[in-house]
Amino acid sequence: SQQGEEDPQALSIQEGENATMNCSYKTSINNLQWYRQNSGRGLVHLILIRSNEREKHSGRLRVTLDTSKKSSSLLITASRAADTASYFCATKGYSTLTFGKGTMLLVSP
Amino acid sequence: DTAVSQTPKYLVTQMGNDKSIKCEQNLGHDTMYWYKQDSKKFLKIMFSYNNKELIINETVPNRFSPKSPDKAHLNLHINSLELGDSAVYFCASSQNVRGGLGGDTQYFGPGTRLTVL
């Protein structure tokens, strides 16, 4: 299975700090995506990085991809209480996305 | 306008009953999906339809039957509900299906929380 595995499972930080989440996967991919899920809501797409890309930015988000290590990281800079949510990586092979188990991020004011 | 909508939002029912969940997307996407999210938040794909055709059917009991009357709708019918079916079910849609380095960004509905008593 190419299921992603996020690390850590849970992360608690203060507002203004940076949050880093990692994702590892097992097989080759076409792209890797990060999603956010607020409590009781559906997943929302954050950012996509292709397998031939190494780094991508979107606002306060920075994603890196190392295909040799089969790993990705999501960095949220200057975190806010509103960033409190679960974050999932999803790997895309030939057919569809496979989601990891998520990292629960708690940002305290 | 909600991009991907699901009804109902909550569904509480007894074991052995049959129930349906409806999903509609107004994004003009070709592909729709059903996912099941368990109590540990693990999200697992169940089905995928492309232009009303079933393209992915993971190892889901045949008590679960998806139906796509048109490419904007994908409904999920569940027969003989069991306790283990309790979960949150998400519908999603995307434009692309296979291959390539890009695409397949998925748009999720708000979820249907199913509780089987």
C-alpha cells in the first residue's frame, strides 16, 4: 500500500510558533497533497506538490517532497488558533488518492 | 452555493435497516467518490465513479451499493446495516482520474455521520 503515514499523531503549540508535520509513504507517486479537516467538517485541499518538484509555497504553508526518502513535510509558519485542525497527506499514484491517518494540530492562543 | 453537498448530515438507525445517503456536486467534475472515516479518523476510499461508471470498488461488503444517475450525483445505499458501519461517510469529487503528475484535487462534502444502534 502507498498509504501515507503522518508524524506526529498530535502536535500542540502556541500561537505564533511554527508547526511541522511529516508524511512518509511506500510506493512511487505522481503527486502528494495535503488536506485540512476542521472538527465535524469535510476535508479541504491545501496544496499539491508534483513528484518532480521539491518545494512549494502557498501563503504561510511550505511543503517539501523528497522522493528518494519517500517523505514530505508541511510547515505552517506563524500559526494561529484558527489553524487548529487535523492535517492529512494524500498520495496519488495512477488511479486515486490514498490518505494517511492525519496529524491533529492544536494551536493555543 | 455549496460545491459538494450531502444529505442527511446525521443518520441514526437500528441494525438491520436499509438507508441511503445522497451526494451532489455542482463543480462540473467527472469523478465522484465515497469515503468512510472511522472513529480514529482513518479515511478509506470505498468507491469511485467516472461519468457514471464505476472505476474503483475497494473491498467493501456488497451491502453497500453506489448509484450514479448522472455525473453530478452519487448516492450510497446500505442494506442490512451493522454496528461496524457506524462512521462518517464523505462524498468527494474531482476533475481528473488517472495518470499524470497533476490533478485529482478532491473537493469534499461536509460528511454524513451514521450511527447504527
